Amino acid sequence: MTRRPGSVNRSYWALAQTILALAAQNLLSPIILFFALGLLAALVRSDLSVPEAAAKALSIYLLFAIGFKGGVSVSDHGIDANLLLSMLAGLVLSFAIPFAAFGLLRAMTSLSVTDAAAVAGHYGSISIVTFVAATSVLQSQGIASEGYMVAVAAVMEAPAILSALWLVARFAKPVDGSDRGRNTKGLWREIILNGSIVLLVGSFVIGFLTGPKGLADIESFIVSPFKGVLCLFLLDMGLVAGRGLRASAHQLRPGLIGFGVLMPVLGSLAGLGAALLIGLSAGGTVLLMTLSASASYIAVPAAMRVALPEANPSIYLTMSLGITFPFNLTLGIPLYLSIAQAIGG
């Protein structure tokens, strides 16, 4: 049966209204408002700051709590084909997305091959805080999701780095006197032993081994305080993003800004396709879309510093943290949730 144009228009309008309603609700959550506070404070040059040691402690807590709870969920759920297929999908997406991002950057911007590859690598990897924000939105909406998605997040951290390096090796002209080979050992160490990856994976394994009983032993530490700690962490992220925007505003031409908004949407659609093939729930679909749409600002910058020291960090950090991160928090996650619900039900 053919749908009338008016019916199609009403469907699109209903979807748009749902997205806007979710975005408005998300914008009024403490998580987003603390990020906005930090962003505003940095833009108006307030002396508000979070001590570096405290910021690192907040990051350690979040990675520990996320990994541990994910491991417990997998222990309770059991290892099955869906888990393995989801991890494989995450691996493939992390490898593949940088190639699409690189092509889009070369078409939309005047970035050099090296800078475009470095930025593309960030968009193939993931932002664990964006993932947590999406999880919080699902919880507020009463939508269940597969607990093992944190394992998918872990496997999506590093593959994009290798894709970025291949792009540079394939398309960049050698620079006289440069020797990337001498950085290979340091790069692999940076990837495998990166603190965020070690803690996330290690906590996941411990949560898996100890199961629900282990969670019950430390529940008062990693469940109740979690959202409060996340608010403080996002306050610091807002400060960092605001300082980056203020310092790099002259480099943010329309093409780069457009890419920072368009690429997460395209990445989310790739995640949606993979989720539909696997058969994830609506909540799991939202999380895979969010992971595919997010951009790293922890693991990949650390690796790029070793592997591509000639790439401009003010570009790739500002893109991931100053443009894509706020977009995902405010509009992206509500968009992904609305699409997943529209398709799934």
C-alpha cells in the first residue's frame, strides 16, 4: 500500500517533534547543564578550573565504574553469539569509519593529508563519556539495553588509529628527515597500554570474574555517586572545550564545522545498519549509533602525539571535543534515540 505524501510529511513532523522534545529534556539534565556551565565559564574567561589531579581522578572513577558494571552485565548475561557479533561489528566500524571521514574531510576542507587522517582517526574511535551520557538518557526514558555494549566500546578504541596511520602512509608525501618507523614501538605501547584502555578493559574483566556478588560488595561506591561524578567531569570537559574553541576559533572554517556535525550523523547511520543486522534492542541500537557517532579525545590524541607529531592537535582536539562532543550531547543522542525508536517500533 502506497503512503500518501501528507501521511509521510506527518510522520517526518512527528519524528522531528520527538527529537526536539528529547533534546529539550536532555538540555535540562544536570549532566548537560554542568557541561554548559564549564563551556560558558571558559568562553567568558572565568578563573574557574578543576585541578588536573582531580580531573584525572574523576576520569579514573568513571572508567572503573563503567568497565566494572559492563563486566558484571556480561557475567550475568553470558557470552553468546550476539555479544561476539556486536564486538565484531564495533571492530569493523572502528576500522572503516576513518576512511569515510577522511574522504569527507578532503572534500569539505583544505586540511593536509596528515591533519585529515589524524582527525579521521578520532572519528573512528569513541568517546566513553558520550556513551555514558547516552546510557543515562536511556535510563531516564526507561529503555533497557545490552549490558555488554561497554565491551563493544572497548574494542572500538584502537582500530581507528591504525586506519589513520595507513591513510597517512598511503596518501601523504614523505617529509624530509622524518622517520615514522622509529615511533612504531612507542605507538603500539601507547595503543595497548594506554591508561584509559587498560583501566576500562581491566575493570571489565574484574567485573566479569566477580559477577553480581562483586557489584553488590561495592555498589554504594560505583552506583549511587556515579551521576554526580559525571556532572563534575563534564564541568571540566566544558572548561576544556571552551578553552579550545577560544584558542582555535580562527581555524574553525565552515567546512570543518560542517564536518563536525555531519560526520557523527553519518557514523550513527553506519552503527544503525550494523545494529539492525545483529538484531540489537532499541537501547543497544542507540548505544551502537552513539559509539559510531562519537569522537575520541583521550586515547587517540595520546596515540597521535606519538605517531603523527606533525599533525596539529589544536585542530583534532577542537573538532572532537569542541564541536562533535557538544553536538552529540545536545542534539545527537536525542536524534539517535528517535531514529532507533521509529525504526524499531
